[in-house]
Amino acid sequence: MRLTTHGWRAAPAGVLLATALLTGCTDSGRDSDTPGPGPTASGPSQEERDEKLGREAESALGMTDDEADTLEAGTGRLVEGIHTQSLLTPGKSYKVSFACAGSGAAEATVQSKGTTEVKTVECGGAPVHVRVHDVPSRVTIDVTAVGKASGVAAYRIVEFTP
């Protein structure tokens, strides 16, 4: 068996050719010092819009940072919904309030002691309230979009004296 070296001499030329072809395919044809098109100025990002809508929904519920009577509160995008089990003091009564900012409507569900109460919450409309009496230790809260609604929903739980 005889070893030839011409195969080795051809390899560097092939590597150079492949490198040139790859460079030619990735070159955009513009000067690298010239900035290309950047992000468009189409307005606020989705995150910024959601934050704004979240503040609107919280405001509709009268929520502020120093709400001493709020036991639990939260917000969530309608596309994901809100799904939580709240741990409350058994035997007490509570008011669960909902608001929505955006477009369309949301469906708010409160489950307690085997009963389920469902309310429609119009986005941009008045808050909706559900009173829950003599609660067990857990109350399930769900908020989901109705149809193609979009925006942010908020909920707030406060103790209620009947």
C-alpha cells in the first residue's frame, strides 16, 4: 500500500473555498460600521401595556400599596388567566372583588364549600363582587377570558362582616 500526499495538499484549498463561500453567504453587503435597521418605534412593548392594564384593573378595585384590609390580591393576563387557592380563616366571611382592563370580558369563578359562583367582568367596566360566607380554609378563584378578550384582570380579598 502506497501513501500519497496530494490528498493533504488539496485539503487546505477546500477549506479556504468553503470559508469563502460561507463568508459570502453571511455578508449582508453593507458596511459593518453603518448601523442597520433597529427596533421599530411602534409603541410600548407588550410588557409595558400589561403593566399599564394591571394598574388600571387594580385602580378599579381601589387597591393601593398600603391597603391594610386586603388579605390577598393579584393580577394576571387574561391569556393565562388567574388560578389560585386562597387560604382563609375558616368560618369567616369575605368579599372577593374582580376588575378587568383591556377589551372584552372575563369570567370570574369563586368556589367555596361545594358551591360555585360565576360572574362576568366587563373589561373597562365596573368591578364585580362576590360575598363568601362561612368559608372553609380554602377558596378557589379562577378568572378566564371570555372569547377573544385580552387584557389584565385583578382580584382582591377583604374580610366582610355580614
